[in-house]
Amino acid sequence: MNNRFILVGLGATLGLSLASLSSQAQDYKKIHAEAIVADTHNDVLINVMEGLNLNDDLRGKTHSDLARFKEGGVDVQVFSVWSDETGSFKYAMQQIDSLEAIVKRNPDKMVLVTNYKEVMQAVKQGKMAAMIGVEGGHMIENDLKKLEQMRKRGAIYLTLTWNNSTPWATSAMAETSGKLNEADKGLSDLGKQIVRRMNKLGMLVDLSHVGEKTFWDVMAITKKPVLVSHSDVYALNPVFRNLKDEQIKAVAKNGGVIQLNFFSDFLDPNFRKRINDFQRAHKSESDSLETTGWTKEKVMDYMAEAYPAEVEQIRPPLSVLIDHIDYIVKLVGVDYVGLGSDFDGITSAPQQLDGVDTFPLITKELVARGYSESDIKKILGGNFLRVLKANAS
């Protein structure tokens, strides 16, 4: 979680080519407009808590605002209720309050929904279905009653851990740190109780951020399809937050869905190297600025503004995200992948994906890769809606 942007004859043949391109453009726009587009993870509520108004034009400040959600054709947005390891149940409730206030101010644009039936009603009314996802099990404070309260407030999922572990579940970061004994990994008895209670409540168990042992412990006991709200493919980029092939196969066997994260560092194994190369190339200048008292964040912002062309080339191409979609589709089929952008919780997304208004470009790329209209609609939102419906209590 990070809310700052960074280093973010011939005539006839030509005529046919242009006609084909024009037809393809119309096709992707039509498909996108007809699809129910669902994004299962957006962190913009943190910006709202810091004073920003989603009714304003927030280009250059955030990835998201209400006008851009509409422009991007986003029909279903799960707003993340997030905090770092210091966060509390009270803070989570405050974030839910803030989302409710936004919805109340914009009844013509959006409605707060808690289940599949309500999503479909909102879509029929032409409004964005706003949903709540709680990112970090520490915010239930080891209390099943607080879990139930979150569900009553409308939370459709709980991400069992953030980067920090809880006393009842270990995170991917902790499990890969080399500091835990094998016996200390995974779900405790309380963790198993929490998963079972979530199944009964119709609350999706979100396995983004959890460690492998926690993942497999959940898969052994869950009675409902799981959600992986914002993660990517380990085989394409071996970082601790991504899913290995056997995990992807297990999610498919369970009937769950993996919603892909747009973070450049999770998508592209060469992204970090390009950042390091940029920093080395401008080290003397950045060091000089820091000696004047500038913070590292201020220096980063300055460098991004001073060298925009170089910074743009640090970002991977949009095709890298589509590669992760392709990988899952080829491994387990098209029914188990979707989109969980992590917009406003990431520091860099692929080129062209500058905000929630750019979702149609993903549809354009899927059309270009040869995906059928029905498969594209599954990826854009249909697969998530299937899992949401299957979790109904």
C-alpha cells in the first residue's frame, strides 16, 4: 500500500487495413460498454480520509474520481478499507463511514451494495455498484463479533492478512522472511474459525497477501469459492505476493477467481532494474537535493517531473498485464481470472493505465489478442460476479 506516484494495389490494401482497425476499435468499445466491468481492489478511500473529494477532478493526484469511474465504464468497484499494521476496527469503521457519505452525496451516480442481486439492480439502474473490501485481518482485532459487524456494515470480503501477520494467520511477507519456523506458519484454530464463519456469513475469503501455508490451510477447509483480490502470477515474476502454478490450479479447482494487480513491480521482473538504473543515472542530482533538506519522497516527485520521458519508460507496457491474463487462461481456463487494479494503492501501473478511466484499453488489448466477446466479459467482471453469487449465505 502506497499512495504516492513515481517514477508512473497499395491504396486498396491500406484502405482495408484502416477499415479493419476502425472496426476493431468499435468492437472493443461496444464490448466494454456491454460488459459488467468489476474491479475488486481500489485504495482511494485513504485519499478521501486525507481530505480529497471524489467529486473533484483529481487527475495528477489520484488514479480515481467519480467522473473517471464513469469514463472508464466501471460498473462495480470494491473500495478497499485498508490500514497498515497499526490500524484498528475503529479506523476501518471510519473508512466505511466515508464511503457511505460519498454514496449519500451522489445517489444518481452510485449505490452501496452487499451482494450479487444488489449489484445487478445497480447496473440495471445505470449506477456504479460500490462495495466494501477489508484489507487486513488485523482490523477485526481477533474478534469474531467484529468480523460480523464488518459484514453487517456491508463488507463483502476480508483479506486475511496484509503484509503483517495476525495472531491467527501468517502473511506472504512473513512466511518468506526466513524468520518463521514451519510450525508457526498458516492458520491457527482461531483462523480456521474465522474462515468458517466467513463462509456462513457469505463473506468472501480473500487470499491476496497471505503466505503459502495460510493459503493451503484455507483451501483445506473453505466450503465456498475463494477470492484473490489483487495478485499476479509468480511464474512470470517471482515476487512473494504472486501466486505459484499449484496455487492457481487450486483456486480454479475451488471455483474461485484471481483478480490481477496492476502494480508494475508485481507484473514485470525488469521493473526494479529500470528504477535502479534511473536512480544511478541521476544520483548526484538527487543526493544534492537531499543535502538541502528535501525528503526522499520530495526528491522522487521532483525527479519524476524533471525527467518525464525517462520515467515513462520505467513503466512496463500494457501488454505485460495481458501476459498475466494469458498465463492463467492457458493454465486453468478463462473462468478464473479478473481485474483487481490496486489503483491508488500502487506507485506505478503499466503504460497507458493512468487511472480508472483507462479500463477500456484492457478490453482493446484483449480483442487484439483474439479473445472472444464472451470470454472478455468473463474477465472484465463475469468471473468475479459468479464467485460473489456463489458465496451467498
